Amino acid sequence: MKQRVLLASNRGPVSYHFGTDGTLRGQRGGGGLISGVTSGLAGMTAESEVTWVCAPFSDADRAAARRQDGGDTRDVAQPAGLSGPAGVRVRMLDIAPDTFDRAYNNVANSVLWFVHHLLFDTPNQPQFGPEFRRHWQSYQAYNEAFATAMAAEARADEARVPVRALIQDYHLSLAPRLLRDQLGRQQRTTGDLRIAHFSHTPWAPPDYYRMLPEQAGRAVLAGILGADHAGFHAARWADAFLDCCEAILGAQVIRSQARGAAQAGWVLYDGHATEVAVHPLGIDAAALRARAGAGDVRDHITALSQAARGRKLIVRVDRTELSKNIVRGLAAYRELLAAHPEWHGQVVHLAFAYPSRSAVPEYRAYTELVERTARQVAAEFRTPDWEPVLLEVRDDYARSLAACTLADVLLVNPIRDGMNLVAQEGPVLSQDGCALVLSREAGAAATLGPDALLVNPYDVSETAAALHQGLAMPDDERRRRSAALAATAEASPPARWLGDQLAALDR
Ligand code: F6P
């Protein structure tokens, strides 16, 4: 008997648009979560029937959701492969635009993301007034919509096959408890349903987390504790979650004594036990290398090599998020050039900063600041035959892979990051070994730290010194470190990340 896996995430593996003939056409969705989960699912559809529940980002998504709900999928074109070998059924929810906007932009991205990444300009922000309370109601309604859809999917199995719900990220922190409650109310035993929640972000320490209005802060924690298993990318985030459960909810926390073990501890709350564990998400190296071998990536490698004209390359690839710390990265590059004139004309900084969450005003302002800072650094140092900074803001995945392949130094300096995939992809793709300058505040620092050049992301001078060290690193040391980084990234492939969570649910 196949088990059923219900995956839930805000962004789904497919998005829709209307074709010129008015039909709905699907295309693959993007983002780190999507590629990691999709790759993790690939090997498990033989023993599981997988349904992926996700939110609508557009009117076309909503139209697809309504047709699906009405059982009419005749002219909903699925992207090739989506219903192919992976065998994943996508269930797009019909959530009203206002509800989605407030839940996603106003609560998830403007409040919860800011809390977990310590991003608030605290003398001025946040201000939790009546408007926040209205936004919070939408966040609740959005989480209810997911829980209701998952409960319906779980109930659909009259044969009572085991159901495993894997709920992703800060958008869906209330959903685990809501799902458990819904099925409990409908008197379906939850014994054959097991729920996991995974946080792809860092988790805030209690003193910062306390900034949330008490009811919301407690609801987020209690919501995740509706799950049987709560996963994090790094032990720091799992420990911070345990700290918040203890300090804010007054829950009973039992910490695992074996440091380095996947299990961080247990939380007993409201008559239910939740296991808290660490599952670092690494790279599907074979798939990544295969993608990097494609013609479009090879063309970009040729073009970038010509643009570099034999100079060393410092590469960064990020979405333009406040947490990615792109402006301090540019300031560090400026300091490198000011302190080490020997690099003038010898190095180019390829900074790929792709658009993200432009509905949030702080993101729009930050994007402008990134562009202004890059222009200033370029204007200060450029010569007639040397362009020191190449900032690219147009998203191009193939070009990003090409840049990682060529990088001498990869700069990954987030203020905080749940994990960070670029830090892992860079060494896997690297042609001749890259030195990794890595923020100690990225979850990936826990695994990659020994072979990276770790920096305090707020310390621009330290980052500049690490860039210099990376550029000057002897070839054999750079290759050795890069190979070790790649091996670490490959050691936790997505299939293992997902499999470990499912195995934990079955224990
Ligand atoms: O990087 C953390 C993360 O939560 C990912 O898990 C997810 O892919 C992304 O952020 C969400 O971004 P977006 O707002 O573009 O969907």
C-alpha cells in the first residue's frame, strides 16, 4: 500500500499564465525550496503518492485552482515532467488576492522574515497596531485554507493509508496545529497522520522574538508544535526554537544531550510531543553538474570569460533581500581595492542581485541602494580598460551557474540565512576551485565552516581582508578547500534531507 505524502508550501512547483489563445499554461516554479524539495521527491514516488498543495500568486493560478476544484482540468496544461516521472499532483489553492497579499507580504515577508533575520530598524520599526491585527487575520485565514485542503486530501483515503504531511516554512507556521485540530474535530483518528514542519529560515532568539505581539508570537510557536516533527537547517536555529518554546510558551523542553546529533530535543506542549531536529539541505550534485553542462551555461561561460579577460573573479549570486547584505559586500570590495592597489585591473566583481519581493517597500529601497553603491564603487576605481564591478539585476539562472563555474572567490555574506544554497553550489560547480568567503551567520557555516573563510557579516574590513586572502590563496590550497566544500555539500542531498524527515515521522 502506497503512503500518501502531502507537501505544503507557499510557492508551488508550478505557476500558470494565460496563453494568447486564453488557455491556461503551466511552467515550473523557481526558488531554492522548490528545487530542493522537487529533487528530494524524485526518488520517492514509487512508494508514495505525492500531492503538493500551494498558494496562487496570480489570477491565472486562481483560475487553474478553480478549474481543478471543479474537476475540470481539460485545458490546464501541466509543464512537461510535472506529472511525469516525479508523479507529483499539484493542488493550487483558490485564496483571495487580498488575503494572500496580507498573509504573504504583510505578515510572512514583512514581519516573520524580519524577526527571524533580525532585520528591523528597531528605533522606528515595527509598530504593531490595528493594521497588523487585520493582516494577522489574513495570515490565519491563509493557514486555514492550507489546513482545510490538506485535511480534505487526508480524508480522501477511505482505505486509511498512512498520510505524511510535510509543511514548509514561516508562511505556514499555523497550519500544523490547524490541520491536527481539523482532523480531530472531524473525528478522524490522527494516528495514521503524521505531520512535519520545516523552517528554511533562521529562528530568532527569544529576546528578539518577544517583539511580536504576544498572541501572534505564541500562535506561531504553538502552530508549529501541532507537528510531530519540527526541522531546521542548523542546530543554532533548532536551539533558538527550543529557547522560544520554553521562554515564551512555558512549554516543557527536553534537550538532546548528544551534540552533533540530528535530534535537538523534544517539546511537550498542550498534551502533544514534538521532536525538534536538524536536517541540513545540501545539493543534488549530479543534477547540478548536468544542468551546468547544457549549451546555455557553456555560452555564458564563454561570454563571461571574455568579459573577465584573464582577470580574477569575485562572484556573488543572490536575490536582492535585505538579509543578503549586498551593500556591505560592495563596501568590502571597495575597501579591498582601496587597501590593495595591486588588485587594480586584476580583478572583477560579478555581483548578481536578482529581483525579489518588490511588493515590500524596504526591498524596493534596498534594491536602489545596491545599484547606487555599485555605481559609486565602479566610478571610484574604473579605468578606460577596467570595469571593476559588473552588477546584473536581471535573473538568469544559466548565467549564475556559469559565474559560479568560473569564480576564484565566492562571496556569501548574509546577515543571517537559514542555510544558503549558493555557498554549496559554487564549490560543486567550480572549474578550478573557489575560495568561499562565508558569513558565520549562514546556516551553511555549520557544515562548510572548516573549509571556508568565515566572516562577521557586519565587519566590512574583515570581509575585505577575507576577499584578499581568497584572491591570494595558493592554487593547491584553494583547490583542496573547494573540493572539501563540494564533498560536504554533496553529503546531504535533497533525497536524504526529505527521507530523514519521513523516517523520523515513522519512528
Ligand atoms: O530562503 C528561505 C526561503 O524561505 C525559501 O525556503 C523560499 O524558497 C524563499 O525563502 C521564499 O521566497 P519567496 O518570497 O520568493 O517565495
